[in-house]
Amino acid sequence: MRLQRPKRRVQKANDAKDLMALCSNKYQRVFRGKEELKVECLRPDEINETHKLELMDLLESNMKESYDLSPKGWSRSDKEDEMFDPCSRHLILFHNNHVAAFSHFRFDMDYGVDVIYCYEIHIQSNWQRKGLGRFLMEILEQFLCLFSLTKIVLTVFKSNSAAIDFYTKIGFR
């Protein structure tokens, strides 16, 4: 009986269609200087092949080296399967119709707790250190509140000190 409410919250989040329409207007787009970035939250079947390729290329450019050093190694096809699993969501910041940054996440149960599991946050090098990572996390926090989920969980390679510093700075431990 205890797990029924958390599972229902996860199911409600997974059933939601247009997540960005549920968020405050301040999360619909973001400006950095004179540049505007459009915010979309998409399921894998809503992402066109060009943008899927951009997502994978960004992920690979940022993470291949770290995966190569891990016991499992890098497999683009395994990562594609994970990224574009039907349960996945992608919070994407577009600049001139190209991926500038994204978060890959899922609404899920983790050891009996209802969570947003953030698999990835990746930002193009020319957009880094402009607050976009924090902005993406703020939107995930909005989703957390909208569906009354318990927490956001994520994993980071121990060797990724920049990511560890970022998540620590915004309150993760």
C-alpha cells in the first residue's frame, strides 16, 4: 500500500504530454546576452533524426573519454538505446534550431522512492559557464514540484570534477 502513491505520481508524470506548458512562463525560453534559446521537453519519438544525431554527438564529445576509462567502456549504440528508450525525456535548449544543451531524464522509481532520474546534462562548449546547466536543473525541479515527486537523483563519474563541483554548488550531495 505504501508504494501505491509514489507509483501513481510517477505514472502521472509519465502520462503528462506537454510538460513545458505546465511550467511557469519564465522557463519557456532563456536569453543569454542577445541570444535566445528555445526550451522544449520531448519524448524520443518527438525528436527528429537530425536533433537525435546532435544529441548523441554532444554526449559523445563530452563523455566518450570518461566512458573509455570505465570498466564498461564506450558503446554509442548502448548509449543510443538508453537515450532514446520510450520512457526517456529530453529537456533541450535550442539555438537557431540546433541543440545548445540538454538533459536526458526519466520519471521513475528508485529503491521504492519516486524520483526524477537525471541521466545526463550536456552543454555545447560555446554555451558553457552561462548558467544553462543551472537553468536545466531548475526546470527539473519544477517538474519535481508539479508532480509532487520526492527527489532528483543522478550519477556522475568520480573523475568528472567539474560536474561534481557544479552539482555540489547547486545543493546536491
